[in-house]
Amino acid sequence: MELKRVVVTGLGALTPIGNNLNEYWEGLSTGKSGSAPITYYDTEKFKTKFACELKNFDVKNYFDRKEARRLDKFTQYAMIASDEAIIDSGLVLDQVDKSRVGVIWGAGIGGLETFQEEVINFAKGDGTPRFNPFFIPKMIADIAPGHISIKHGFMGPNYTTVSACASSANALIDALNYIRLGHSDVIVTGGSEAAVTQAGMGGFNAMHALSTRNDSPATASRPFDGTRDGFVLGEGAGSLILEEYEHAKARGAKIYAEVIGGGLSADAYHMTAPHPEGLGVIAVMNNCLKNAGIQPEDVDAINTHGTSTPLGDVAELKAIKQVFGNHAKNININSTKSMTGHLLGAAGAIEAIASILAMQNSLVPPTINHSTPDENIDPELNLTLNNAQKREIKVAISNTFGFGGHNACVAFKKLD
């Protein structure tokens, strides 16, 4: 069976450095930090007092009060980003077969704020189970694609992938395969997360995963830097419209890039720590290259998982050197988490978008906040430190890894 070609025809972004696609790219290309003191709650007793929150975001600009109250933030973000991507794609929805349009979404946690609020309210009461009737429908991780499909009438495949921080990269690969195999013409895919809450920050602090650089929030996310001390939690959403190539061509759609392959693997090593030699990461990149039908030397740019953790950054760069050999020195390697923070289940989506925009604009966004070399990192690798670099990119890959040892890698190609 000949596989269908799959292209990206629409993009949408709601991020800590920009509330739409254009703002997001401007933030990426100029090296803007999205990290700042938390405004959502009193952080006095918390170890980490900062995060990458959305800025100048007002839900009333998108939903009326009644609708907003029925949606957890992670679903609000999903609907906003997917609406932008659908509009950007130019799809005329009454002219497409909606039974062949699906929504495959990624979320690592789902409605954490809703869960937190309901449990706290119950604990404050007399033990009588008085819960909001929207508690479960707001909280469950699969509800975001459900709402997107209901709004637009999409009746194709509809579900959420949950693989921690790899969730939206998994969703993208699933969407790629549904279209490749001829089951769908169009898939709205991506991911969203809204975990900047007391429970989210407290939980990640308890496992020593977050940076505690409270004296300098803007520079706390510093992938590959010798003084990095953990990731910075972010929130938001990214959406991509994946479409069968001939379907897109027939309607004269603009095409951002071709999705040429995806790879998956497991570390099979530890709940939260990466394998020190990056064995699962080596496997996932090799699987992606094989699935895409390309050679290591074809790759021009890699947007790494690069979370700014002491162990993870080193393991990933070791894996890159193992897979790409001498060619690794010719690749622009970066981590856009230095600007956006770590959006957990939405990370794969917004970083895939960053890779596609870098390809479109022939500009690799920087890895900001780097000042101190790490003796465990090869100085010959081009980590695109502190400033964007001009570069013609024909093939880019994006890495995303999750707690539990889940690894995903997606490859994109610029159309000639």
C-alpha cells in the first residue's frame, strides 16, 4: 500500500511569549523570555515563585462568561489555538467531508485546576459530596478534542494522547499515520496544558524538577548552561492542521511543510530520570529517520527537548552525537524551552510549530540565557546560543520526551 503524503496547512499558537502565531514567532526570533513571577496565586510558601504564564490574556475575548465557566483552562487554550489554525488553513468547513476530518489532541495532565478547586472545596465542607456537575467533564484529558469537534462538526477520529511531556508529539504522529493510511483527509492536532497551579507547582517542586532561581526568573530556563537547575513550568497550546497532500493541493492551500516521519521509543529505565547515555533518545531519533526515509546528514536543525535539567540536557546531546556522528557539528541545535518554559503536554506541538516557522523563515531561534559552559557538553556542537542564526533549513526534527520514559521525534521537510 502506498502511503499518502501529509502536509501542514494551518498553525495556531497561544504561548507565554505570544498569544497568536505571529506574536509567537516574533518572541522566538528575538529571544524573548516568557518567565516571570507567578500572578495566579500567593507564592510566599512555595519554593519556586515564577513560571511562564500567558501574558495579556483575557478569556472574555474568546468566550462568554457562561461558556468559560464550563471549560477548564486547558480546553479554553486548545479551542483558541485550534480556531486560529483552522482559520489559517483556509479550510471552508461546509465544503469538506467532515466525516474525514478528525481531532487528535495531546494533554499530559488535563484539567488540573478544576480538580484542585473541587477537591479543596470538598475538603473545606462537612463531608457531604457537593461537586460541580461540570467537574468531571471539565477535568478529563480527552475533553479538549471533544469540544473542538462539537464546535466544528468534525466526525473523524477524536481522542487525546497522554504520554506526559511527549503527549502532543504523540498526537501529531498519530495524526500523520491516520492520514498516511487514507483514513482521514484532515486532522486538527496539537496539545494544551494549564498546570501553573498550586498543585502543579507544588508537585513538581516536591520532586525537585523545577528551577528555584527566584532571584532571576527571566533567565531561569537555561538549557545546556553549566548552572541550570531545573525546568520552568509553562502553559498554553499549539495547533497544527495536517492534511493529505493532494487534498490540500486541490483546494490551493498554502503549505508550510511536509511531515515526513515520526519515531517513538521507550527508555525502559526510570520513572523520571533519562537514561544517562540517552539510549531511548538514540532509538527514537533513529526510528524517526528510518520512518521518514532520510539519512542523518539530511538533517539541518534539531529543536531538542532541552528542558534545562542537569541530567536530561547532557543525555540528549550525547544521543545526538551518537546518531549523527560528525554531522552533528553541522546541525543547528536549539531549545525553545529557554523562552517558553516547559509546556508539558503542549510542548511537542509548540516546538513542532517553532521548527516549521524556522524552516519557513530560514532562521533558527536561539537558546537564550546561556553564560556558563558545561564541561559535559561538547563545545563543538552548535547550540544556537543567545542569538538567532540565519540558516537554510530543508529538514528539521523536533524531540519530545516524557516522564515514564516516553520518547517521540517528528521530522519535517520544506517543500521545493
